Amino acid sequence: MSAAMSPKLRQRLLSTSALVGFFVLWEMACVASGVSDLILPRPSQIAHVLYEKLPLLWPHAVQTLNTTLAGFALGVVIGILLGLLIGSSRTAYDVAYPLLVGFSSIPKVAVVPIFVVWFGSGTVPAILTSMVISIFPVVVNVATGLANTEPELEDVLKVLGAKKRDILWNVSLPRALPYLFASLKIAITLAFVGTVLAETVASNKGIGNLMMIASGNFDVPMVFAGLVILAVLGVILYAISSWVELRMTGWAQRKNDLAMG
């Protein structure tokens, strides 16, 4: 039967087994070592907190998810526009790219207090932090995808009468889609980092704020429950991005990936 098992099913079984094995080993290690709940709670305790405190956790999870999606959407739109500008113009690339690299090097925790001063505490600083942290990977990948159009191909298309705008929209942009979707999977995980970072500093709602309060109360199982929620949300959004990528850029996938899909 194992020989007849599809590669995709085998991969899912291995992934599930690895995940279950990780939590089993975690549980056994905590029980065997007798480690305190204040240091490392057992997975069973975290699951109990998730079950018992779900009515409390759910509004915070929804708040974090909505904030992350808002910041992510803004970051993607701005990132695509900047990527188009930088990738389609050598002058814009030389001027803007060093600025983007320098801005990306700034720790995002340093910009949260600035957003608080400008917009006050609440949801807006979290959205802006999520947006800022999502922009750079999108810009870099879109610009790289556009820049990968071969000069020879552009010369041939120009000889055939194509204008630069036609080449951009009909050739360069479609070929940049795999780069774009690769950046989206990175940006969505970074967007959660930005949201939670801002929520721990400048918000009275959200998983980040809940984890800060739980940490102050030495409720470590609640802190880990918040981490589990963030991990689950991140995996779900990553999977959605991968699904959309496969549907939009199936032509760019390897043949065995298409056969497995």
C-alpha cells in the first residue's frame, strides 16, 4: 500500500507525524524533568487554556488578524507600486533602492513609538507597523522579477513593434508573478510580527497585548496559547498564499509539483 501512496499524501503524513511527535516529545520532556509551568508549560496545559479561555482569546485573535490583513494589504499595494517603479527604471533603481535598504535596516520596534506620537495608541500604529515590515520583501522581489527580463527578448519585441509599456504589461509583469507570490508568503509572516510588536507597545487589544498582560501576571500557559494562535493564523495565511500562487502561476511550477497537485 505504501508503494501506491501518492507523494503528496506521503509528504502530508510525514509532516503530520513530525508535528505530533514534536508535541509528544515536548509533553514527555516536561513530565520527566518536572519543569515548572512558569518556565515551560506542557502542551496539554496549553491546549486546556485554549479550550477554557477561547471566549476571551477569540476577540483578540480576530483583532490581530484584521489588523495584520489591513497592514499586509497596504504593504503589498505600496510594495508592488514601488517594485514596478524601481524594476522598470534604472534611474529609479539607483535612487530608491539604497533608501529602501537603509529603511529596511531600521529595527521596526524603533518606529512604533513614532507612530504612537503621530496617531496615538490603538489599531493605527499596529496597521502601519505591519505595513512597513511587509513592504521591503515585496519591493525587492517585484523589482527582481522585472529586472530578469532578458535584454535580447526586449530587443526582439521592440523590433516587432512592441512599446516599452507593452513589454512591461504583457511580458515582464507575468514573468514577475512567481517572484511576487514568493514575497507574499514572506510578507504575511512578517506582517504578524509587526502587528504583535505594535500591540505589545501601543494597543489595548490583540494577541500581543494579551500576551503582555499574561506575562506580567506570570501566566505562562496563556502566553504560549497566544503563540499557538499566532502560529496557526500564520500557517493558514501562508497556505492560502501558496494555494493562490499555485493557481496563478502554475505554469512556473515544476512538472512534478503540477502532477502532485
